[in-house]
Amino acid sequence: MPSANGFTESHRRALLANARYADKLVSDIEGILSASESKSPFPKYRPDVSLHQARLIRSQLARFRDHLGRVMSSVGIQHGGAQFGSLHSIRVTLTFVRIAVQEMTPEQLRGYGDLPEAAASDLRGLCRELEGLIDGLERNLALGAGVDLQARLERIGQTTKGAELLRLLDRITLEDELAEFRAPLLNLVERVESPRFEIAVFGRVSSGKSTLLNHLLETSVLPVGVNPITAVPTRLVYGGDPHLTVTLSDREVRRRPINELAGYASEEQNPGNERGVTKLVVALPSPRLQTGLVLVDTPGLGALATAGAAETRSYLPQCDLGILLLSAVNPINEEDLSTIEALSMARIPILGLLSKADLLPAADRMRALDYTRKAVFENLGLSIDIHPVSTIGDDEALLRDWFNHTLSPLFTRHQELAVESMQRKAGVLREAVTAALRLKLGNGNTGPPVAAPLEELERQLRTAAGEIEETRRYCLDASDEIQALYETARQRCVEAVLESWRKPEPGGLLTSGIINRAAGRLAAEATSQISGRLTGLAGHLGAALARAAEILPNTAVAAGEALQDCVREMPRFEAALPEMRLARPWFPASDAVTRMWLKSKFEGDVARGLQAGFASYGRAIEGWTRRVLGALQERFDARADVCRAQLARLLERKRLSQAQCAAIEGHLAELERTLAASETGCAVSVGLCPPER
């Protein structure tokens, strides 16, 4: 039925459809203009539209759209508004971009003919680099409006110490297209917005970290025990209403009662972090947390059957002060030294504690302190302060003394120290940005560089990235094979028992112990190749980064924890076997018959135990392999991305204009002025300078 202006519903639908189509064609024209101006390596259109013409065309298109809208309104047609969100549409499109990249891998090109191994390796690296860039895009999309750092810093106000440097770094990284520095800059802005001072407690499994924190906060909220406890870093913050906040890998956030903490934080109830916990925050009404101090309980280092150590290393650079618990009864080891070195390289101050000091007499305690300090200095060239502590009996006075004289001052100064920590980290970022600008300016002033070493370095980084994918396939296939080792293991166990009868050990061994030992040796043989392959990969990745540091000396890409440190904590094989002791059969029999007799004895619970043991071990090795490769890839990409950005600039082979050179020189001058203004020393009064070499 016609409306008052004479248009039926069918008229309006036809008009709206054609108007939408006309608007789509206008968008296509805008896309042609943008494509002709882009720097795409696969251009579709020649850039034969002048800048003046492009402005006129865009102006006329805007007028067309405006008029089209008024025409639709005049005939009573109202558009329902946008149907899709831009962020959602971009994310969906990026998914298809990722699929397109994955279709470029050598494995997907097999149907087109064989590729030489060198070309295949190079192509894998290229695809890995492209996927890394997609990962970065997706991370930026996830930030939403939070990516506008200038607006966030303006809200903080002019009085916040250090905010001015961050505003400058934000402006420079945007104006000079230094996208590789945006992620660390965002982390610093978040620290300024929520001023806190994070004191993280590190140490080996069962070193007493959770007990120490419970004691300091006069609570029993953190689970303790002799087995690996903490599966992910657990933050303790102030909250009038005690509760637990759990963030999962699918971004789900749960608010739970505190008594459920062990279900998420302990290795026993959350083995290998199978529940996908990414963040645990415990809110407590503790006066010592009331002013914004944050204490962090980290997973134990050296846990053979847990993923916790990898979580700890991933968290380590985020803290402002590291407290390392060293055992009073076990000498300092490589794990402890690695943690100290990593904290030092991240410019994080360290306090050392000799835990469980009550187990040593006073004289032995002093010798242990001297030995530990000497070991740190001889191995790392670092001097750190170490105090003996205990939570038991009269020796609890050691902990009270350390708390009153060392830690308590931090509680009263933590906001100031948080600012100092942020300034140290902002200073590291300023150095990196300054180096990038100088490199960019030098390239622009001196003309095209010698391309050969730069192109070779780019190939080396790409080949190293490709090797990650090759190693991933090899190790995951090998972990699958471990699960099928039962038959081989049964043969080995039979031979081990026969050998024990021929050469009995003093005191004898339970047959179940012999079986477990033989199966463990087989498992170790199977995993040694996986461990060797991962160690080799770490070495190759490190060599590529070291080469980059030689050719691009100002990028500081060699800084940070050694990649080889990722290849640790391989799970240990264990099988649940019934206790049994078998003697040689009383009847005379050949070895062949005896073997058959033994195999029959190994049925039932023994067979099920071995099968379950290897199946479980294969899954554990697969999970461990994925975590190690993830850590290697994350650390390598974080450093290699800076190199790739610098290489891309150097290989552009175009001179900068006078205006561009002047802008970069101006930015360098601004950065140098902030450096001069910030050289005010560090918190010597409470021993918070990073350890001296």
C-alpha cells in the first residue's frame, strides 16, 4: 500500500538496495585511490592520479555520499545503521590472512612439486615472520581504545614523574614509525596508570616461598607442601573483601572464594596448568598491602614435572624487586645463578635470602653465607646482599630482623620505588629508541648501505625462524612415538631382570625397581634426541641474534636471558608399578623359556602401569616441548622483530628529506634532554641499586 509520499514498501526496498550499491561503488573508488598510493609489493593500479586530483575526487565523493543520504531521507527511507563492528570485521579478515599465510608453507605446496630443502627452510621462516606480524596486529586490536597512549597519559596529569618521557616516546615512535617499540611502551603506561611496587619471590621448588609470604602477611592463604605447589605466578594485593580473581587463557575472568586458590595454583590440582590459568590475583585486607604494594608468589624453579618454571621466567622482567630464596642446606646451583643473572640483566634489584637457616648452627650459617656470596661473584661478577632467615622457633628472629631493617622501609617507600622502577625501564626503552633513530638517520644521510651483509642477516634470521617450525614437527612426532614404547620397554625390562639375576647387586633390588629403572633409561634415550634438538635450536637462534648484534650494534638485541635457559625442567619418567620381587624360576629352563615366563609375570598391573606411564610421559613431553618452543619463539621474536624493523629501514635504500632528517635530529635532542634530566642516581639507602659487577 502506498505511503503518504506515494512510495510503496517495494519501492523503498529497491531504492535502498540501489543506494547501498552506489555507496559500495563509491567505497571501491576510495579503495582504488588508497591502493594506488600504497607501498604494496603487488600493486594493482598505477599511481597516475596527482595529489591534487585525489583530494578533489575524495571531496566530490564525500558530497555525493552526503547528497545520497539526503535523497533517501526525503523519500522516507531510513537506514538501520552499521551492521558490523570494524574491529570484529578486521579480526575476521586477519583470520583469513593467517590462513593464506599458512597455505604458503612448504607442506601446503607439496602438490605443486618438490622444493629444495634450502628453499623450503627459507619459506618456513618467511611464513613464521608473517604470522608474527599478524600476532602483533591482533594484540593491538585487542587493546581497543587503550592503544591511544597520549590520551591515557594526559589523564595521568603533568605531575606524575616519568609521564613526560612516556609521552615523548609515544609521539616519537608514532611519528618515526617505530612500531616495534609500541608493546613495551604500553606496558610502561599501564604501570604509570596503576602505580604499584611488585616484590616477587623466586626460588627452587619447596624452598619456602609460599611459607615466607604467608608469614609476612600473617595469613595461611597460600598453599604450601613438599611437592611443587605454585603452578602460575600468584599476586597478592589489597582488598577489603577477600577473594580470588582467576583469568583464563580464553579471557574468561572468574571471581572465586579464596579457599579455591589451590585448585588453580597448585601443581597437584592443576597439573601443567591444564586449566589454562593466565593470571591469579588474591585480594586480602592486609595492612601491609593497603597502599598499593603487590607481593608475588612465583612457581618453583627446577620442578621436573611442572610447567611452572617457564611461567616464572616469562613473568620475571615484570617485577620491580626480586627476592631470591637460596637453600641453607643445598649449595647454590645453576638455576639460582641463572635467576640472579636474568634479574640483573633486566635491571631489577635483588635481595637474597638464605632460607631454612634454622637447620644450620650459627657458625655453619655464616660459612654458607660466605660461600653463596662468593659463588655469585665468581660466576656472575655480581655482588648481592644475602640474609639468613627462618620461620621456625627462636630463629624466627632472623626473619623479623630482615623484615624490620630491609623490607619494612620498602613498604613505606614503595610508591616512590615504583616510580623509580618505571623510570629505569623507561630509560632502557629510551636507549633502544635512540639507537633506532640514529641508525635511521645515519642510513638516510649516507645513502644506500652495502646490502650484501644486511640481506644475508635477514636470511639468517628468517632461516632461524623457520627452524622453529621444523623442530616443532620433529619433537611433537617424537613425543607421539614415546607413547608407543611399551613393547620395547617390556623387552628391556625382561633383559634387565635377567641381568640382575646374573649379576646381583649388594642388598638386592625389588623387581619393580629394576623395571622402573630400565623403563626410565629407555625414556631418557627417547627424550635425549628431543632435548638435543631443542638445545641445538636455542643455539642457532642465539647465534642469529649474536650476528645481528654484530652487524646492528646499536639495537642491543643480545640483551636478555640466554635462550638455552628455556630448555630445562624436562619431565621425569615415572610408572605406578606394584611392589614385587621375582627370583629365578626353580625349574630348569633356557633363557628363551625364562624370557617367556617373565613376560607372563609382567602382565596385569605391571603392563598397565608401564603402558600408562609411557602414555602419560609422552603427553608430558609434548606439553613440555610446546612450552619450551613457545618460550624460545617468544624470546627470539621479541629481539628479532627489532632487528627486522632496522633491516627493513636500512634496505629501503632511499635518502631522507631535509625535513625528515631535521625531525629525527629534533627527536634525538629531546631524548638527550630527558636523559640529562633523569640522571639522579638510585635508592642506595635501602640497597635497591641493581647489583654491581
